[in-house]
Amino acid sequence: MESSDSEELDQEKRDLADKLTSYLNDHSDEIPEQILHGGGLFKVRISWWTGIIGRLWLALDFIRDPLVKAECEKFLNKYAGTDYWNDCTNRTTREDIEYANRVVTDVIKDLS
């Protein structure tokens, strides 16, 4: 039974790493001039942020490196709160995207 549980956890880690890799690589770092309403795979979109935030919360249970875990928690404390997203003056910046890319990359490496 333990082997099956371990295999399921390993698969869950692989699935998380794969999904985070997709979010990292399949979405553009470009910041369009206009606010987007509709399609497009851009990291400025709330759906991208929601996706990585959800996956990073799940990944916390699997992260082995305490420094990666601490940085992930710091990231989530900043971006997962409703205060950040409810402030209409907050627009995604190049620094936000670079920070997210760095955290996601570190988490993927830790999960792999």
C-alpha cells in the first residue's frame, strides 16, 4: 500500500511541475500597452496569476529545500492575498513577472 501512495505522490509532484512549466513557458512575458479583455496567453492576466498561485500552494507540501519553500511562502504572502488584487492601481510590472518566473523556476527544480 505504501508503494502505491508513494507513486501517487510522485505523480502529483510531476503533474505540478509539468503544469508550472507550462505556465512558465507557454505564456508571454510581454506587457501589452492596453489592459487585456479577452484571449491571449500573457503573464499579466489574472488567470495566469491565479493558476500559478494555486499550483504553488499545492507545491508547498512537496518542496524539500527550506530556502525555496521560504521564498515560495513569501511570494504567496504578497500575491495570494485579496488586498493585492482588490487594489485597482496594481498593474503587473516587469518586476512582478521576473519575480514570479524566478519562484516558479525554483519550485519546478525542487519538485523534479
